[in-house]
Amino acid sequence: MAKMKGFRKLTNVAEALQIALKECSRVRVGTEMVSAECALGRMLAEDVIAQHDVPPYDRAAVDGYAIRSEEAFSASQSNPAIFRIVGVAEAGGGRKRVGPGEAAEIYTGAVMPEGADAVSMAEDCEREGDEVRVLRAVAKYANVSRCGEDIKKGEVVFRKGHVLKAWDIGVLLSIRMREVAVKTRPKVAVISTGSELVEISDPRALDETSLVDSTRPMIKALLAKAGCDVVDGGIVHDEIEAIRDRISNLAAQADLIITIGGTSVGGKDLVPDAVGGVQGSRLIFHGIAAKPGKPLGFGIFMGRPLFMLPGYPVSALVGYECIIKPMIASLTGTPAKEREKVKARLTRRVPTTPGVRHFLRVVLEREGEWIKAKPIALTGSGLLSSVAKADGLVIVGEDKEGLEEGEVVEVELLGD
Amino acid sequence: MAKMKGFRKLTNVAEALQIALKECSRVRVGTEMVSAECALGRMLAEDVIAQHDVPPYDRAAVDGYAIRSEEAFSASQSNPAIFRIVGVAEAGGGRKRVGPGEAAEIYTGAVMPEGADAVSMAEDCEREGDEVRVLRAVAKYANVSRCGEDIKKGEVVFRKGHVLKAWDIGVLLSIRMREVAVKTRPKVAVISTGSELVEISDPRALDETSLVDSTRPMIKALLAKAGCDVVDGGIVHDEIEAIRDRISNLAAQADLIITIGGTSVGGKDLVPDAVGGVQGSRLIFHGIAAKPGKPLGFGIFMGRPLFMLPGYPVSALVGYECIIKPMIASLTGTPAKEREKVKARLTRRVPTTPGVRHFLRVVLEREGEWIKAKPIALTGSGLLSSVAKADGLVIVGEDKEGLEEGEVVEVELLGD
């Protein structure tokens, strides 16, 4: 029997992540121009400097009458300042002009008429035909949104590395930027290995005993959601040469490569072995102290980081969550949101192995004041339904020797 | 002066949301078939029933030797059961057969050979040439993942209304579902009104005094992110007839309509007025007790819910967050994640009006043990940079009469 089980040394989860982050910090993602309207969630590749003032002109901040403030600086109820109304200024209506002793009816957002430098609010005025009586003193620029008040021309509006939010899109357009330079999305290639696997689109998927590849579509969905540009590498058979060729092809196109399966097949470590002997390639670790998730490997293939996920979907998911997700977040600049957590009481004892991080799937049930966490019975990490049926995850640290019945645990809710 | 300011009655924010949710509960989104691989985040329109067992056959859960358990039920170190090895069973390698007294070398994931009903783990065996000695008793189905153990044929795997997560995609493929029936994405039309506005792609956007529409692209980005199918209604001039025509056209294509601007223009309520007099249309409320955000309206236009957002970007954003976002979440079945919150001390007094919900943009700074929240000075809700520059939002309830300097407030972080 080639090698019935086991890895020479299991790497601690935290250490594995550190190694992956360090190696991936060398990944250089490119820069591309995208339309500002489509830049949500993208990371700026350059500082954004305003080429225009916002607002682009002085405008009325309220409805009222635009006047020369010096003509109403001492206006009051008993000593009103009287103006002749010469027009109406509305948003989009073009620029008006008021001369001495004149006022323009003005509405919020309208360009301030030439000659006017303040707006007397409607409630401080009395109108009679073509005349308006201003009953309250008005200071220079009162009720005027000044040109450049929001953003000044030449101002650095966003720094390089900033990840654009929805309102930032609004800001970019308000300074009339049509396109912005952003970092390209990390290009991630995903390959499944396994002679037993078929694609869902393959006619053989209809055979009663066929095994449809379900792990790769799950990982692809997770990557797309995390903002990656996914390169689908398909399924490759359990042959070292075929695996090596497929990875080589993908290494030329992608920033990172993820293989699924082939880390412990028929006693052979096909993918780790495929990495060996290739120029610029090396295996950095193989096997992490996680349950499920142990057969995870990581290396460099032709200069590209290569994650080797186990084929079993739950193990692959744990590997993705622990190592790949935080690594992608570091590349896109968008830290993954932490899951919501609740405290619950465990309904039964769960033995765990010290030194290994355990990922326990639990179903939650309310019981009076408390929430109960029922561990889902498991026979193998192939059982994806254990995740789909679970409400949450209990992560048992390496320092624990099992959890007791009734113990209060923190449950991460499996929102998405 | 037509109507210088004011709304007949301001609707409380909570009440406005209740009204919108109630009216929108009548929206009937359709059903469509999508490829299971692309169904992440979609809401199931039907129960999903497994048409196949998972796993589709009995398979080895460990590496070892496949045998007939009855031949090793009393095996022990001192009384080993001896088998002749007749082959190797690997994942994807086709089904083998073992007869009485025979064993097959087997690897995790391989189909159980015909005749075998248990796997003796490699570490409980000693091999010598073509023979293997089993040193430990083996029960029926020991170390075998049974056919249907994960999911049974006929089982309801997901209920109608369930929103698909990444691992659910894996589950769908493992039961060999190529397509699933999901609810269509809510179709939301967005129109800007405003004679002063130009598109960023319009050559007039280069004029120093042009005002590029920035609110509509921001709202479109928010809607797309929330899982809507956005119908872009463009910009329409400040004319009641033109607005009414544009909304009518869009009402035929969309489930919901959002207008931006035209709720309080030049003293005229263009959009609310456009709703009047149209068959099947009515204004339900106009003006909410929010600052910024007051000029929000809601009604029904030709049977479709119509949200009237103010044109100023910050007001529009508040309206989106308070009313539209929770409403979209109710349609897509994906509750918007709550923002992360931190406690901070306010650096200065902020007056607020009782009965009005205030949305205060603050910048956070660490000061020793504490976090300080500095309110951003505001002159108007046109200042989108007040949101872009802010770290968080303090929501001041209707029961408050301002916040005191040094008061501890809850700050919602503006993550996205």
C-alpha cells in the first residue's frame, strides 16, 4: 500500500494562514480603467484628485429671494429693505442677474444670479406684486452653498488603495470623473482533479452512479462573490502529468491557482507530487491541523501561489474559509465581514483532539431563555448537507480537549 | 411664489417603512429557471426534492481493506482474520468484487466492491505480499459511507423561499440538479428628474458649470448590490407631462419605480403632481420626519409602488437606507446585514428637532481608552462628501432634543 494515511507534519491553521498571506503579498495585481458608474467595490490604483469644484457654482441653499446682502444688512420687521423682483431663478434655469435694488425669486439648487450674494429665506419676506420686503438682516453668503464648498478643485478626494462604496461613486460623478484607475480583480483559476468526477453538463451525470463535481462550483461561487475573476480550469484526471500540464496552462493566465482534490488519493498525493520537479515550484506545507480540512496543501507553482484544497466539500469549505478567504480579502482590500455570533449551550459532549482546530456544525434551537446547539452527527467530511442543514459553526480551538455537555459555546451563524 | 416650502404632514420614518412594506408585499415577482451553478443568493421558487441518493453508492470512508465483515467479526491481535488481496479499489476506478476469504485494497471515496460490506482501517491490518491480516473485529458497514447517507432520494432538501448559499450550490450539484426554479430578481426602474442635470457621458458634462447626475448612479449601484435587476430610466426634464410619460413607460417594465428629484423643485412638487390624475395611481405620503431625507414621497403608479427620493444625494441615501433597502430585502429574502456598531463620545453638542429622526455623519478618532465621534459640519444635504468623509452614522431618535457634548452614542460604521 503506497501510503495509507498521514502527512509528515500538520501545520497549525494560524501558521498556515500567515504563510499563505506572506507568499500572496508578492502577487502583483494589475491596473485597469473602469467606468466610474461600475466601480463599486473596486480598489483605487491611484489617488483621485478633484478636477472641478463641487458645487460647480454658488447656489441657493433654500427657497427665497436672491439679493445683494449689503442692501439688507440692517433690515428688520420695523425697517424692511424693499426690492423689485426682476425674475425667477430655478435649478437648471440658467444664470440670472440682479442689479442694485433688485431681487430674484430663487429656489433651492438654482445658480445664484450675477450681482446677488445672499438669499433671504421666504419666511423672512413679504411679497406684494413685483415687490418684496425683506424683514430680517442678511449677511454676505447667507443661505448660499458656495462653489467648492463640498469638494475643492485640486483636493485629494480618495487615496490609492481606497475601496469604493456606493456614495463614493456619487462623489466621483459629482467631480465629473467618467473613468477611474482601479486594481484588476485577482484572477483565480480553479481545477478539480478526480477520475470519478463528471460535470453537471456531461451526459454521464445522468448515470445513477456518477459523481457530479459539486465542490468546484461551490468554490467558484465563493470566489466570484469575494470579487475574484474566476478562470474555470475544469476537471482533470488522476494522473500526475495531466495535472501538471493543466496547472501549467492556468499558471500563465491567473494570479493564483486553486486545485480541488488529489491531495490524498488512493494513497497518492497527486497534486503535491505534480508540483515537485517543476522549475520555480515548491510545496510549502501539506496537511493542516484542522478537522475537517486536514488534507490542505499550499505551494508555489511557476511563481504563482497554489492552494490545494481537499476534494471533499466540507473539507474544501473549511480550507477556503480559513486560508483562501482572508487571503483574497487582503488582495481586494475588502475584509470579509465577520459572521454574526450567538452564545448557545451544547446539547452533548464532543470529543476533540488537542492541537487540532475543529469546525463543528450545529443546529440551533430555542429552549426558554437559552439557545441550544445540537452538533450534527458526522461520518465524514463528504457530507455537504451537514453544512446546508447547520445553522452555525462552533470553532473549537487547538487548546481544547473536547467540549462538555451543557458548555456555553460561541456559534458563528452561517448566514452566507 | 408657488409654495415656498413645507409638506402638509411629515410621516414618521417607522410608519413610512410600514406603509412601504405593506404596499410592496403585493408585488408579485416571477419565477425563472437558472443554472444551479449560477444560483448563489437567489430565492427558491419551489421546494427542491432530491431525485438521487448522496452518496450515490456505498463508498469507503477511510483507506484500508474492503472485506465481508462476517469473516472478521471476532478478529483480534491474537486471532487475526486472513484474506487474499484480489485487487485495488480507487475513487473513479470502477466497481470491484470480493468473494469469501478475499479482500480489496481500498482508498477513501472508492465504490465498495460487490460482496464487501466493511472496511478494515489500514492501521488495523498487516500486509504480507498478497495477504492481509485483519487484527481487529469489524462490524457490518464499518468505515463505509452508505448510499443516501448524506441525502436520501425523495428528501426535501430545500424549502421554497430558501435563499441559496455557496454550499447549497454544492448540494444542488451533488443531487445532480442542473437548473433550479428561482424567483426573478426584483426589477427596479430608476429615473432622475432635473432640467439642470446631465449624464457623465454627455459632452455638456465638460462645461465648468454643468451638474452631472451623481445620485442616480449611486442608487443604481446600491440596487444592483442588493440583488435587483436595474432598469435605467435616464434623466427627464422638470415638466409634469414628461415625467408622467417616462414613469408610465417604466411602470410597464418594472416591479418598482424610483424617481430621484422633483419632489420639491422651484416650489413645485413635480413628481407627486405627476402621479395625480392617473388611473390606478395615488400619493400615499409625501415628506418624512427625517433630517436629511425629508422630501421623500411614496405612492402607487399604475399599480406599481413608486418611491420618490429627493435629488440631493445625502437625502436620497437616507431615503434609500431607511425605506428602500429594507423593502428590497423583503422581496429578495436576503435581510441586509446590520452595520457594525461602536460606542463613542460626541465631541460637541448637536441640536436636533424632537419628532424628527436625524442622521448625523461623524468622523471617529481614538483618544486613549475612548473613541471620539466628531460630527461633520453641514450646510446642506447636497454634500455627498460628508458621507464619503464620514466613518460612521449616529442615528438620533425622534424622542431626543439634541445630543450633549461628551454623550456616549452608538455609531454605525459606514462599511459599505
